[in-house]
Amino acid sequence: MPETTTAPRTKLRPKTERPKLHKVILVNDDFTPRDFVVTVLKGEFHMSEDQAYRVMITAHQRGVCVVAVFTRDVAETKATRATEAGKAKGYPLQFTTEPEE
């Protein structure tokens, strides 16, 4: 019997890319009470009281503040829910999203 040789098999691993991340941004306004903004940040983004206060103050001083970074779907959902919480109380609270670079 003739001896046959076979090449060793190599496993091909498909290259998977990490999903693109998006920033959730809190936009400052002069009408929404600070305590309410802190409450929304704690509820929607699961921040501590101290973290939420620092994010709120940063947005107040600079005009905007990055709240968190998520995949696109999660970022858009959280931004929408947080904005809707403000609308439900009659405040112009606004959260936006943008791709992380």
C-alpha cells in the first residue's frame, strides 16, 4: 500500500470586530432642576449619587458631558429613555448619542 500524506488542517477563525461604540451625552439646559437630572442619571445609568452629581455639574459648566459609552443600540435606547423621563415631567432634558472615535 502506498503511503499517503495529508497536509495538516488549519482551522480558520473568522475575524470578528468589536461593535462600534457610541457615547451618550448629557446636554445642559437652564430649566431642568439639578436634582431631577441626578435622579435620571442614577435611575437610567445606575450611577451613584456622587457620580451622577459630578456628571450633572460637568454638563452644567461645559455645556455637555459624556455620560457613558455603549454599543449603538444600548446607547440610543438609554438616551431616548432618559430624554423621555424629562419630557414626562415637562423638562427640556436632552441626551444625545454620537459615535466614539
